[in-house]
Amino acid sequence: MEFTLRVWRQAGPAAAGGFVDYPAPDISPDASFLEMLDVINERLSERGDEPIAFSHDCREGICGSCAMMIDGVAHGPVSGAATCQVHMRSFRTGDTLTIEPWRSVAFPVIKDLVTDRAALDRIIQAGGFITAPTGGARDANEILVPKDAADAAMDAASCIGCGACVAACPNGSASLFTAAKLTHLGLLPQGQPERSRRTISMVAQMDREHFGHCTMFGECQEACPKQISIDVIARMNRDYVRALATARPDRTAAAAG
Amino acid sequence: MWWMPLYRSTIGKKVIMAVTGLIMVGFVVVHMLGNLQAFQGPERINAYSAFLHSTGELLWVARTVLLVAVILHIDAAVQLTRIARAARPLQYAERRPQVSTLASRTMRWGGVVLVAFIVFHILHMTTGTVHPSFAAGDVYHNLVTGLRVWPVAIFYLLAMAALGLHLYHGVWSSARTLGVARPTPHPFHRPVAVVVAVAVAVGFALIPVAVLAGWIR
């Protein structure tokens, strides 16, 4: 297959970036999108040019490292797939593919297509710990979890933190990410003791990172490689208002400060 | 107070938009139903108008609640729009919406159209400032003579289209913002919002259409 790549190149965080066109002939239809970039980078290196920087790790859709906007769609045209799970057969030969990094004030570009997504880590950190005894393994099924709660919590926990929800959201909101993390623990018995405090501090951190708000466009759900439902956002909103209304003053003050 | 962090948060601002939005939805539904009395003749709708004015303080309570709701709704919308703009200083060279509706993407401009319409509508049908032959208390006369001016009627129809779109997204999303929507395999389905949006937009639009067509004169 043959493509023309229109790639965002940016030498460093402070450097000005711009698009550069690269011809991409002789590409296997069975190459993944990242393998296609590997081929292009080999060709660039052989010519003595700087390869295109992009983040990647597991290449099987579970690490959340790969992240790029392909032709205006986060993770490209395949639903429920990270960039690494998109294959070149999903495109037509002769296509011009525009490749951009995630665009968000909270995700500064480090180089080319690589962004710093530590803001998502800080939201998780703000959640703190749950009260779980350590030591010897406990009996299985010692704490009973209703099947539907376990399933819904697992769906939310499948979030790999890639940031596609933020990238796809017209408001640059991290609501789907934050809500998925909150729902994951909020549905389980183990997550109950700190539920209110966790909800208040994670939402406060989300705002502090300058992510936008949720307008229910629904673009995040479509972009999510794990297809996490926007239902989790409704749940987060309900939990947040309830947490603030019932929180003890010191906790509210700690979260606001 | 617990509502201060709520007000400062993006979720809290959305809650304000949802609550004030639902107050206004209640108003437009009642207003639309009241308007339909125009089809029952001048006596009926003029009597309805006289009844509303006879409530005295109650009318002003309702007006105050609506005014406060409009102001809070716009205040939160402006703040949130600023936050969203700041969240993506550098726009994508290419962006293709996948599942977002036209209604959701036109909430901001649609809202601006609705504000312009509301101001005009009050000057037109409530105070009569921009009305060609306003007669206080004669609602039937005012709407027939006012909407016979076809550019005005077209503006009314466009504004009702904008209102329908605004409600199609707003009624559905406010339930999700407030967290009262239950988890569902089809989160984008919105039967209630469709019924409310179509009923309100069509119900209002019937009046200018009827005047233009000469059904009510």
C-alpha cells in the first residue's frame, strides 16, 4: 500500500512545531499503524534524518502508551482499538494521513507525537489509598461483591489511561478518565470507606490540571479503546454532589485547599 | 459552605446549567401549551392572559425565578466556555466528530440565538416596544398583527428550530449531568428529550405558521 503521511514534527517542548509530509510507499496492509511508523523511521534513519518520535510500549492495546490523532480521530478509524491495534488495511491506498499528538493544555508535547500525560497520574494520586489490610492472602470471597457491581467495576477498571477521551473531547475534558477511575473503586465494597474523600479530591485535581468540562458530546466514549460508557460520568457527577453535601468540613476544606 | 467548592468546580457549574435549564424547560412547556389557546379564539387566550396578570405578585415571583435562571445559565455557560477554550490552546489541524450530534455542537451559538430571540420577543409581545400595533391585554390581536410581518415570523420560526435543537441535547444531557440517568447499554438514546424538543418547537412554531397561512386572523 502507499500513503502520504502528514506528521506533526516538534523538536522539543518549547520548539515551534509544524507539519511535514512524508511519502510512505511499500507498506504492508497487515502492518499495524506503529509498525508502519517503524518502517518510515528506519527509512528516515537510513537517510540520516531524525526519526518521528512516538510513544509505544506493549503494542497489544493494554498499556495506554500509544496515542495519536489519525485523520482527526483519536486512535484512528477502528472502534475499541488503541493506535497499535489499527492496521493499515483500515485505510485506502493513496490516502493522505494527518497524524497529530493529543492536543490539551494538560498534555504538553515533549517531542513530535509524544505528550506528557502525567496530569492523569496526578488525578489518580489525588485519589489516595484505600483501606486494605496487607500481609497474608485473605480468603477468596471473604468480601462478597454482587456480580453486576463486579462487572461494572471491571468495565471501568479497563481504562488504560491513554488520554484518548481528553484528545477526542471538544472541551478537552478528562471526565471519562476520572469517572472511570472513580467508578472502578466506587462500586466495590473495598472502595467505600474513602469514597467521598476520593471523589472530592480527584475531581478537584481534574479541575486543577485545567481540563475542560463535560458537555456530553459523547466523543470520549467512541474514542476510548476500552469503550468505557459515558454512564460513568453521570455516576461521578452524582457522587461528587453527594460527597460535597455530606462531607465533614475538614475534608471539604482539605479538598478545596 | 459545601456549595462553594461545588460552584467553583466544573461539575458544579454544569449542575447549575442543568438545574436552571430544567426550570426553563418547565417554563417553555407551559408557555407553549398556553399559546395553543390562540387556536380556540381571541376570548380564550385573552382570558388566559388576564388570568396570568391577575396573579399579581405571583407573576413577578415567576418572572424573577426565570430571570435568575437565565442569568445563572448564561454565567455558567460563559465561564465553562472559557475553561474549555483554555483547555486546548492549540487546535487540531484536522478533527472529525464521530458521534456528537449537531445539537450538542451548536449549544453555544444556539444559546446566543435564543438570548437574542428572548430579548426581541419580550420587546415585541410583552412590552410592545417593537410591535407595529401593540394593544395591552389583547394578546390575540398582538400576535396576529405582530406575526403577520413575515420577516418577524421567519425569525420566530428560526428561533424555534434553535430551541428544539437546544432542548434535544439539553434535556438529555441535564439528566446525565445531574446523575439521575441510570446506566444503560444505549446512553445516547433519549426518548424524553425527543418528545419535549419536538413538542415544544412544533407547538410554538404552529402559531407563526397559522398566522402566515391565514388560519388565525
